[in-house]
Amino acid sequence: MVNNVCALTDVSPEYSQEGSALLSVSLLGLPEGTQLEEKVKQELVRWFGDDVLAWQHLRTDTIRRALPEQLPAVERKGYSEALGVYICGDHCLSASIEGAVVSGKQVAGAIEKGILLSHV
């Protein structure tokens, strides 16, 4: 159920009090139910041990359509261009943070090499 865990205070320590960490836990799909928090904690115990049982749940945000739909038969090159505007993002490569970063790097690299300067 758990897709990833991110320690937000590793990036920005002021997100939490001294000695505490703020974590973001992303789940696959849109799970629901009255026992969701408990199920997630039990899975995280397998990842991090019994310390998880003392963690405090702050809130749950359900984000529908968090990622663009990705059909398997569609070829993606990482970026596109329309009337001199260069378009990049996870919708151009793979529906993920990595896809967005790689897509942006591809456009930046192409611009830097002069490949995409025809309309500028």
C-alpha cells in the first residue's frame, strides 16, 4: 500500500519542532476505510520497526488525478514544442517526480545545445 516515505524536515527543518521530523507517506491508489491509518502504520512498522507505533498521524490528503494518465501505447520523447513554447513535465515522459525532472533536464539540455532555438 505504501509507495514512498519522504522526510520533509530533511529538506526544511523548520517544518517541525527541534527533535521531531515531519514525514509524508504516499500510498498507491485511493485506499479508503476506517482502518486506513492503522494499516499504513502496520506496513511502516515492517519498514522502520516498532518506533512507528509512537508516530502521530496529522492528516490525510486524498489527491485524485495526482498523476497524468499514461497509456502504454503512447510514445513519449520527454518534451514537445508548440509555437516556440517548450513543454516539459511528467506528462511528457513518465508520471512521476523523476519523469518531470528528466523531462525538464532534456529540454534544458536541448536549449543549451541550440537544438530548440528555432523560434526564440
